[in-house]
Amino acid sequence: MTDAPHPPLKLFNSLTRSLEIFEPVHPGEARVYSCGPTVYNFQHIGNMRAYVFADTLGRALTFKGYVLRHIINITDVGHLTSDSDAGDDKMEKAAASQGKTAWDIAAFYTAEFKRDLSWLNVRDPAKWTVATDYVPQMIDFAKSIADRHCYELDSGLYFDVSTVADYGRLARAVTDDGEGRIEEVEGKRHAADFAIWRKTPVGETRQMEWDSPWGRGAPGWHLECSVMGEAELGMPFDIHTGGIDHREIHHPNEIAQNQAYRGCGSLDCADHSGARIWMHNNFLIDRGGKMSKSTGEFLRLQLLVDRGYHPLAYRLMCLQAHYRSELEFSWEGLGAALTRLKRLLMAAAAVRDVDAAEPADRRLTDLLAKFNAAISEDLNTAVALTLLEEAAGMKKIDQEQKRATLAAMDAVLGLDLLTTQRADLRVRPKAATIAEGEIDAILTRRKEARAAKDFAASDALREELAAAGVEVMDGDPLGWDWRLDN
């Protein structure tokens, strides 16, 4: 199916602010680097939108016939409490507050993050890169650019942004002034200069610190991705992804380092930035603004599950909006996405167990062509979803061809339609006061009452279940579902 002619894949490059046809550095391959989490806390659902986006991009590249090599990093050192290069190291602070080692903190939250990814059907990357595994390479990288691009202060080694051309151009996609919100440090030459290496203050000992030519300390957060991307994908590689917040500080600093490392201070140099294309997903917002962990209270995927929502409903909710658009979260919207997912599963159920056959029916091949065109136009998943629904709802059509069509579309969208059962979406809310065994027992009694034409008893039992948060669905093979009132 994917051997058919493809329209060219066009992606929005944040650096050039334009749609560009994807032309891989290495023919037939797609090399992608995604900024991963700092594993000092749980990830909120806004964070997780970035990985649904990156996963969809990777699936689309596979669909288009490329051999994918996708890298996601784990930041376990160097990221400070402000993204603008200020404050304490997030890992050290979390370790101190919880009375644990930074290594234990990293291991726990990495495992939680990977569990959330599996719930969302996000595929594992080709490799997870862990920052602390690359510290020697980070020191070598810093040494290679230090003489021409850096200067040393008592607090560490700093990058002089005036030594590269057009610093902050990526950030100027949002503001005319570019990026200047970097930590004020006495002795810095320019407000936007940022740390390459941070020295451990005199009299302090950190859990994560290493010897370097600039003293004992730890690498700067921005340095890590430059080093890991180059080490695992080479430079230049094809695509660098991240949340839109990275477009303002983190990625401009990465680009500056990469320009310096590659010996080209000008944006006119080919492949100067490290990646050919820089892609960013927009924020997930609630009515109070973009989601953040700064308040200490935030929406986790676990909370959605605790409220009775299957994680794939959140994935579908993300796919309903273009990745570059803001997406507003609401419980009503999540409920609507769950209902949409249920309908898709019901429609796909008839072909789940049949063998697949290459689509030849014009109705299906036309839908696949439209689907291909939607994905090729900067991952237009909102349109792709409607085409998936149209294919799923087709009647009087060869079932084997229909199965192959759904499989091809779902391989990109990642909703697991052909392996997930509708009953799998029946997630028990944490607050539920009744067990499924009790529900089944009451339903049996209700069935007996209906058979005896004791409709008063039948209605009473139905109301008893409703009071416990259970919706009885007469005539539906599923029989019952949790009533999710949010």
C-alpha cells in the first residue's frame, strides 16, 4: 500500500517559518531527535502532547517509506528550575526535598514517564539517550568551542552569543526582539549569554558533578541536546522536535552551540543549526492558561485514568487539533473524544479478525489517497481522522480490503483500533464505590426481574446502579459502562 506514489511530505520549519518539502540528509532514512523530559517530577498532559506529536511524526515518516531512527533524551542533570537558565538544578532540588538521591529520583520518574508513553501507544524510540551517560562527550564538545565562543566566570563557562550570527532567530518567530530572557549573572558580556558548564560553588558538594577544565561541576542543559543529537544522529540530521516553549530559549541556544561546533557562525551556512528542520507543537491549555508544574498541582495522565478515561481518548483528543494549534483541555472535550473513540472501535470490530487484502476498491483507494495527502500536508491529523472514520463506517465493501485500509491509517494515527476492544475503554474510576462483580450480580437480578415482568424491581435495580455511577445499556452487547460525570 505504501509502495504507491506519495505526494511529497511537507513540514513546517520553525526556523524558516515556512512549509518545506522533506528531503532527508541520508536517502531513504529519517533521523529525528526529540527533546525529552527532565525527570524530576511527573509529566503533565501538556508535556505529553509533545510525545504524541513526535510519535505521529515518526509514524508518518514510516508510512511515507523512510527508515526511521528516532532519539529521545532523558535529562537527569543540568536543567535549572527556570528554563531561562536560572535557579537550582531541578534534579538536585527534587532529591533534597524528597530525601532521596538524584539517581533514584531520575530512575523513578523515568519509569513513570515511559509508562505514560506506553498508555498513549507512543512507540519506543530507536534509543533513549540519558544525559549523564554523555558527560565526557559534553566536556569534549565544550572544549572544542571554548576558545572562540566562550569565556569563564567564577560561576562557570559561558557562551558569548555575539560570536554567532542571528542568535535568537528561531525565537523571533514569536517576538521581534528575539531571546533575551536569560539569567542575570554578574560579569556576563551579554544578557543572552548562557552557561555551557556550571561550577559547583565553593563549599558545596552536589550529587551530580564531574571534573572539567573549568572546575568541578555539571553541564548546562542546552549543551546536552547538542551533544546527544550529534553523537547518535550525526550533524546535520533531519528533524528536531520539541514543545513550543523550547523555541524561545533552549533551541536557540542549541543552534548557537551547533553553529560554533560546526565552525560556521552564519545562518547562511548550509546545515549550520544541527537539524535541517525544527518542529514545535503548541501548548495544551486550560481555561487558566498553559499547563505548568510550577503551582505543584497539575493534570497527569494518571488523573485522567483515575477519573475513568482511557489514555487513548487523550491521544485522540490531541489528534483532533493540528499540532501547531493551541489545544484547550476540558473534561467535556475529553469525554467527547472518548465517545468518538468508542464509535471507531465499534466500527472496526467487524474486521478485527479477518485477514487483510490489498485495497483495490476505488472507494478505499481514493480514501487512502486523501489520507496520504492530509498527512503529507504538515501532518493534518484532524482531516486524517475524518477519513479514518469514513473508511471505518463503510458498508457493503470487501472486509479484507477494509481491514487493510484501517490498518494503514491507524498505523499513522496510533489508536490501536484493531487490537483494542471496546470493553478495554471501560476504565474503573478511582472514586467508584461498586466492584464489577457486584455490577454483574445486580444485572443478573435485573434480567431475572425483567423476565418475570417485575418492571418495578427492574427499574429499581437500574436506579441502584445509576446511583453507583453505572450506566445500564439495554440491547448493547457491552451491557453497561461507567457514567463519567465531570
